[in-house]
Amino acid sequence: MLQLRRHIAIPPGTTSEFDHGDVHLATGRVYVAHTAVNTVEMLDGEQGQHLMTLPGCPEGSGVICAQDAGVVFAAARGAGKLLAFDVMTGALLCEVEVGPRPNGLTWDAVNKRLLVADVQENTARLLDFTDPRAGGAGRVHAIAALPGRPRWCVYDYQAERFLVNIREPACVVALDAHTAQVIAQFPISSAGPHGLDIDSTTRQAFIACDAASVVALDLTTGQELASTPIAGPPDAIWFNRKHSRLYVAIDQPGVLEVVNTRSMTIEQHIPTEDGTHTTAYDDQRQLLYVFLPDTCRAVVYEEV
């Protein structure tokens, strides 16, 4: 079960709003988009302290660590750009224009490509990042039209495809890893697919939906297997493969719910703060970071 370990203060702006976070597993460093102040914040998860503010990320939204490359990518939704930072120094390595409103990100470590989903154009851009530190990094490899507004996305290594949640029509689309073209579309019975993660062992996807439910989807057949109600509309989610538990943050009411994915039941219901919808998960250290906008801090839980 999740147990509270510490709080980490984050320098506040006049207002605070966070939107997507991730952890660099080799170092335990945590990165989160501080949307309200146009920055990305870097935390030292092992020492429990704020390390650095990375400026120049207007309306920061998606954040993802390319674990193998030592790079953290951030979508600057307000500037139509993707930013790449060095995970150790925080130095800006490059920035790439990627459409008007980039948001969802996912990394293909095999082909060294990043998928960027745009919520205004309803497109997905596949970018080459063979060496993010090289001047030519970030070339657009392919652009695909999506059937509606994209939400979060993940890479399915076993099937060599990207999976993208679409708000309406409610579905998950699969994109070819090399062309980014839509190769499958799986309807979801619950409105507003948002958060998305996968269990590679059981070949299931978990989709957290605006209609206050989590749906389990068979990745082989594309059929729904089960669903469970949650306390409200969610955002991005994280799957704990070791314990078969899914972490779902819900901003109204401010609560973190933990779903047992074997039984599809709620195992924990932890009050947070209103507006809290952003988390980051360290699979190596079994730590979950929950970002509280009202008090501008991260609360750290450990799975024990």
C-alpha cells in the first residue's frame, strides 16, 4: 500500500498549476511541467529537494524522460514547440517547432523517435532523435491525422506501435512505429479517454476516462475486458507492474485512487487537494510523486 514519506516544496508563482511529470530512473530525478509559470521543475527524489527551474516552456504540458538518452522532453503548448533538456545539467539541448498545441508525448527507445500529439490540429508528429544533443535532432519523420482530439499516449514495444487516447470519438488508436499512420482503432464505451498506460505482461491497456471510470482493454483483440468507477474525471495515470496497481489522480474532488488491476477494484482512496491531477512514478524506487497546486509542493508516497 502507498505510505506517505515526505513533502518537497516547489518555488511558487502567483498561481500554480502542474501538468504531467516523469522520473529519470537512473538518478531518481523528477521533472514536472509547471504550467502556470511556463517552466519545468527539476526535483531530487532521493534527497527530497527542489534542484532547478528550467525556464522558457510556455504552457508546459507533456513531459517525458527518454531513459536511454539522458534527455527530458517537454511540450511547450503555448509556443508550439518541443524542448529537450539534459537530465543532469538542465541545459536546453534543442527546441523544435511541432505544430500549434503539442501535448501528449511518448518515446520509442528502439528507433529513437518521439511521438508528439497536437490537441489543436488533431495530428501526431513522429520526430527523429537519434542524438538529441546534435544540432539536427528533431527532424519530422512523419505526420498522421487523428480521428479526434488526442489525450495521452504510450509506446507498445511488443507490437511496435504507438497507442493514443482520443477524446471523441471515444477510442484508442494504434499508430505504426515507422510511419505513424493509423493501423487500428479500438472503441471505448466510456466517454473521454484521457489517462493511458499498459501492462506488457498481461497485454492489457488501462484507459482512465472523463466519465469517471477506468477501462481495461485487451491489446491483442482490442476488446474491453472490464471497467471500474472512479471518483471523478482523471488525467494521466501510472501502472505499477510489480504490484498490479494503477495510480489515478482526480482533481475534483482532490483525491488519489489506486486500482487493483487484477480485480479492477479500488484499493486506496487518498485525499489530496482540489486541482491535483498530476503525478510522476519511479518504478525503480517504488515512489509516487503527487503534485499539489494549492500548496505548491510534491507529496511523495512509497509502495510498501
